[in-house]
Amino acid sequence: MPSTLLRKWVRIWASFDALFFMNRPLLGYLILTVFTVVLVGLTAWNAWHENIILSIAFFPFVALLVYVLRRVYLEARGARNAYPLFSKRSFYDFLSTALGAVFTYIISVHAGAGAVVASGIAGVVAALFARPYAVPIFCGSFLGMSSSEYLQMEHMLVASVIVGIVFVLTKDVFNGYGGKLGTIALSAAVIGGVLLGRDFLEGAAYSNFEALALIVFSILGAVVTFVISVRYHKGPVFASGIVGVASGLALPFLIPDFGVELAVVAFGASFVGMSSKKRLLDERYIAVAGLLFGFIFVFSAPYFDGAGGKLGTIAFASSMMMGGMSVVLKRVKKLSWK
């Protein structure tokens, strides 16, 4: 009976595809770009008021982000809908994303595992036992990291539907940049929160020593994930998931006073390490992107607190900044050879 009902829903889902003729890559581009630009803009604004020197140093990386966004826009504008919005595959992706969010939220909040460990478990389990749908499940898990003070269970159910839809809409754009999945999750968390009248939580403030420690663990989280994913060929979902489980269990135990925060930032930076070699060439680019992650994490602390996917959006921006750097350096080398 359940399988018959599922097949019926798949046919209903697929029947709507002919009704949509919009440029879906461009729509997906707009969704992810808006949330990334807003978060980076707020970060730059806060950094300007907190530390002008660091803010000025951050500006060239913002310019690189804009450069990449323009390149992707030109690609998305002329792209075809290679991934059917209403198809059997898209329906299962939608369902996997939504279930990943609810599964992670239950483990995090109701089982008491915490957001980092819960999402890490979802990633490892999906990579080992549900590989064809590991990416959408892991994407949903980032929404499931939302605080119960921001999204309660009934709110999470609504947001899980939104995250499944956004995942399908953004399938054809920004592939290869770490953090894309988290940005999808943040968009769902924010849209769902706004629709349901939820308020973000109050963000933390960090001392200079704490900020430095966060940046160090950001670099470590990003590089370790990239090595596991690329050098040891374990794949980005498993690599990030195992870093999440390990840091979420070990750091709070080893560093009781600040371990939770370090685990959060290490796991968040692991999304940078999920980037493909085509986007970020090697560990040097990953390390700098991890540093940028730590910087943005510290200066974006007052914003979107409690919403799952914020870490991924920070990683997404950081990955695109260094992706832009790699493109610029390649062009400079070509010109120098000429």
C-alpha cells in the first residue's frame, strides 16, 4: 500500500512539469545569491564598525565573490533546464531533503545529540547506506540543525517542505562550491521563519582570543575535510559528516568551556572542504577559504542566529571567493605566458 501511494504521488508530481517553462537555473541562482549577498553584506557592515583594517582587507574578497556571481549568472541565464523540476528523480530528491531535515532535527533536539553531531550522523549514514540520495539528505540535515527556540517541530515540518522545493530549484547552479547545500537550508529556514512569524536568536560575541581560536579550527576543519574527500576519495558528504561527528563528540569533552563553539565552526568549515578540485584547486585555496570562513563566522555572529544553514552560507561565500581567486590567477598566468 505505501509503495502504491508513493508511485501515485510520483506520477502526480511528474504531470506538472509541462506547466513550468521558466528558466529554473536562473531562478535557483537568484535564490542562493540573495541569501549569500545579504549575509556577506551584513558581515562587511559589522566588520566596518568593529575593525576597519580587517574590513578593508576583506573588501578584495567581496569583489571576488561579485566576480564569481556574475560568471555564474551568465551561465545560468543561458542554461537549459537539464534537471526536470517535476520528475521521478526530482520527487525523490525533494522527499530525501525534507526527511533529512526532520530526521536531523529529531536527533538533535529530541534525542539530545546536538546539532553538529546530528547533522554529521545524517551525512555519514546517508553516504554509507543511501548514496544516491546522500546529497539531498545532507542538505536537509543543515535545516535540521535549526535551534528549537527558532523553529519548533511544527515549524520544521513546514520548513522541510520549503527546503525540498529549493533543493530541486537550485539543482543546476553553483555545483562544486562547498556550502551550497547550507545556503539552500538557510533560505528555507528564513522563508519558513518569516512565514510563521519566528524571531532569530541573539547572536554571540567573541573575544580576540576566542576569534583567533575559531579561525584556527575553521582552517583545520576545511583542510581535513578536503583531504578526506579528495585525497582519500571518500566523497564530500562522508568527509564532512565524519568531521562533524568527530568534532561534535571530542571538542566539547576536551575543551569544556569553548568546545561546543569550536565544534560548530570546525563542522561549518568542513562545508568549504566539500568543494570540488575544479573550484578550489588544492589545500592552499581550501586553507585560505577556511580562514575566510572563520572571519565571516565571527563578524556575522549577530545575524540569523538559530537558523539552520547559516554555516553553509558562510562556507558558500568563502568557497566562491577563493574560487574567484583561482580563476583570476589562471588568467594572470595565461597573460604572463603571452
